[in-house]
Amino acid sequence: MRYSISANNEQNSASTLQEKPGVLVARKHHVLVRWSHWLNVPILLGLILSGISIYWASPIYQHKPDSNSGNFDVAADIGIWICAHVPGQHYYASPPDWIYNHMSLGPGMLALALRLHWLCAYSFMLNGMVYVAGLVMGGGWRSLLPRRTDLLDALRMFRYYLGFPFAKLARRKWLRPLFHTKYNALQRAAYFSVPVAGLLSVATGWAIHKPMQLHWLAALFEGYNAARVWHVWLMWVYILFVVPHVILVFADGWDTLRSMIVGWSTRVKRSEVVANEQ
């Protein structure tokens, strides 16, 4: 069996093909990209849990104190609603603290939360630099750049992902759209947006931490309070990215997950392979 391989410039810079008996192996991710990718899991978890505990001490979204409970925190309102309407939660000891007890380190832990938050924040910044270094050294940054065809390709991939579970249930064949780049358009948009969100998280974090010394930075986000709003909503960017990201990785198959663990893939997407019997 002889293989003839036609590859584009992106392949040469971002991924090297090696021939093994009966299979083509593509190098997908630089080791620094893989390390920083997995380190982001505990770092972001620590940032979110400690951040919500910090939020408890000074909620951004408030209303006039309730005439009965005296509550003014919208997050506490959600907890009260959950305890009133969700089966099994009717006898919860402290309904206003439901969100903070389930999605943070807990209420009343401001000092510990601040220390953990800054530990994770410095780790996040250092890990981000490692990630960028891996993209540069491995040439993976080229795969994240937008293309002119991204809008149409994104719509095609969205249709594929939307119909995939229904096709599985109906036991129908659901063809995946062909593309000749490392990532499809939806993946590229998501992976490009996360580093941007990371930069904004760092900038808003420093604007909140040093609003007087870095007044010019706080002014870029329309002041201290607006920077806090930005910071909280950027947390939701990570959450909304992670959930579909995990689902789609498993939907895409083991080869995609393995490539982020060991750095290579046996699925060659950016080459035309023609097999000729000798």
C-alpha cells in the first residue's frame, strides 16, 4: 500500500504527518498547549468558586430590601425560589444562601475566598502565557485565525451538531461537513474567543483590585462598578464555553480527546490521501 499526501501550508506549520504501518498519524497540539489546557480546569474552578463567595459579600445585582425577609440580593432570591419550588428543598435551612452553599466556597468566607481567588488568578495569568508560548512554538496560532468562509461553515456545523443526536436516535446516517483545517468554524470562533475573554478577565480583575492606582484601566470599563459587571459576565463566558465544549468533544469521538492528551491524532482532516494497490 502506498500513500500520496497533498497538504496545505497550514498543515506544514501546525501539524506534521508521520506514516506508521497502516495508519497516518498527525501531530495536533504542542505539549505546552496540552499542559495549559488541562491546568485551566482546576484553575477556572477555583476562580469561579472563590469568585462567587466574594460576590456574596457585595452583590452587584441588588434591589430594594424585601419587606418580609429584608433580602436585597438577586442571587439570594433565586435560592429562595429554588427552596420554595424544587422538590426536596422545602426544608433547606437557609434558602437565601442556597446558591452560595452549592456554587461557591460558601457564605461568610470572604478572607479565604480572596486568598484563593488571587492564587488562582496568578496561576491563570502564568498558565495563559504558557498557552501562548505553546501556540507560537507549535504554530497552532494559525489555526485560530478567522477565515472569510467562517460564517457559512459555522452554519453548516451548527446544523450538523443540532441534528446529530436526532440522527443517532433515529439510527440514521448523519454526514459530517467536510473541512480542510485543523478546527471547524465553530471551534475556531470558540477557541479564539476564550483567550480574548481571558485577557478581559485579567484586565477587569486588576481594575477592581486597584481602582485608584490603575484608574485609567478602570476608566476603560466605565469605572469600578462597571468593571465588576464585566468581570462577573466573563465568568459566564467560560461556563457557557465549557459545557458545549465537553459535549461536542465526546460527540466528536475518542480521537479528538486523545489528541489533547497525547498530542497526536489518527484522523487526518487536512490531507487528501489516495491509496493505490501495488
